[in-house]
Amino acid sequence: MMNKAKHVIMSFLLLGTLFFPLSHSWAQSSILLYVNNKAVPTKEGVPFVSNSVTYVPLKAVVTRMGDKYSYSSKTLTATVTLKNKTKIQVQAGKTYAKVNGKARYLVWTTKKGVKYPTSDKARIKNNVFYVPAPFVRDVMKYPLSTKTTSGKTVVYVGKQPKTTAKPTTPSSKTTDPDELAKQEFLKTWTPPKIKSKMTNDPVKNARILADELGLYQPDPDGAAAIFNPFAQSSGAWAFAVCEDTGIEGVDLEIGINQWFGNRWNPEFYKTPYVLKEVFKFYELPEVYDILYRGIEKKENVDDKVGKWLTFGKRKVLIFEGKSQVFVQVKNLYQR
């Protein structure tokens, strides 16, 4: 039976899907987007691949191409008006769009010389409206190409590079308001460091995380701890740790709800720093490295996700839920 602390943690995880989801999808985040040779910030949408089709964020593309974009949350429909007055309406979950009132399939494929429409649909992911890249090229008539450079896949829309451009990461001289907020916040905040070593007592471990890293222990006699970057309380939370999981064979579960901060809530920029110390405490720094590369660096870590990995005598499973990333550990107390 799960104890009270476990029930508290699970209720927070469910609430997190509504209020504080992860800011970026990370399992398929190695694709960059350039429109008219300028990089699109990942907060506006990250291209991803599904069923061998690349998807791109529609609003980011349309507005940077100088056309008009609007969206109805009631009907889940995006409306694009091109410079030539062509009106295009796309509804999430549909395989077709309406171009000046006439239905057009989003994607076509050719098999044995015969052209067929596919089942690829417009989608909403992390509150961003996505369409298949072929639709942008073939129906909207935007120039589009995909190239791989230095191990990074780049989707170019609009003006195409004369030579293969090398993808760049934002420098310290960024003008992005969220990045500037991050830099300013980290100047005034000192990350905590874990001093103690993990024990075989789950309750004691939760207390150590609370005392040394500022996590909140909702039940003083429980094996759960929550990281709220604002205060030691059960309010807005970034990740939760529980050793009394109620899952057969699983000794530890960590649910990561909010990795990135922003200009309004820069406190969430604490998350990766504190998480690093948590995984250090549990003697699993390799797991943190996978998470950091996948979420922060946007590298493709698909080969590490959704299957049990072995670290010494421990078994670790990293998987993505609807709005969180979870880590489960077996044989936690065996070194």
C-alpha cells in the first residue's frame, strides 16, 4: 500500500499536467528551425519527427514569413492568410486543410507511380500548433529544405542558405528576454551542494534532501520530497522524489515537471542545478547527464529512453509522460 506521502506526490504530478508542464519536448529535440536564415527560439516550438514526417510550428513559420496567423482555441483551428490573399484553415486532428474553402490533404506520397494522401494530421503539442513540413512546402508554397550539419538536423523555411550554415547556440550576448532573465537570476543565486551520502533509510534520505537542498518533505515520517523553487512548501513545484513508490520492484521514482524558467518565473532555472545534486546523492550522475543532454542540450537521447538501463547493480528507466519526464530505479540500495 502506498503511504500518505506517495498519495501527496501523485496528486502533485496530476496537477502538474495542468499548470506547470515541461517547457520543451526532449525525446525528439535535435532538430533546429530557421526561417529566412534566422533561428527560431525553441520556446516557440521545436520541430519533431512522427511516422517519418517532420512537423514544424505553424505560427513561428507564418509570422516570420510576413503572413497573417490567427488561432481559435474553441475549434482548434489555425487560419493563415498569405500575401496573395489565399486563406488557409487547418484544424488539429485533421488530415486536410481548407484552401479558399476547398479541401486539400496535408501530405501526399507516391507508391509505384500512384499518388496517395497520407494519414498525417495537424497536431497540438506543448500548446504549440504543428503541421507536417510537406504541407508548408507543397500547399503553402513556402521554400523548404532539410539539411544535416555537424550532427544537427536543420529545417530551413523561406530564404535558403547559400552555403550549409552551421547551427549556433545563443551566446552570452543574447537579446532573448528569457535567456537574459536566466543570466541575471543566476548572478544572484548560489546553487546548494549535497554534503551527505545516501542511506538505506528512505525517510532519512527525504529529510537530507529537505535540509541540504531545500526540498519540502510533506510528511515528516514519509519518504517523499518535493522541490518548489520559491519556498519549502507544496505550491508550484519543479520535481518530486519518492522512495516509497508503491510500484513493485521500484525503489525510487523522480518526476520532473518543470526544467526551464522564463522571464516571469526565473526561479525555475534552479531546477537542473538542484536535480544534479539529487542524482549525485543517489549515486547516479550518469542519469542526470542523460536528462541534461536530452532536455537542456536538446540532443537526441532516444536510445536511452523507454528501456531499462544498467548502472552497476542498479536498473534505471527514463520515460516521458504526458507532461513530465519520469525516472524509476530498481536495486537502489545495492552499490
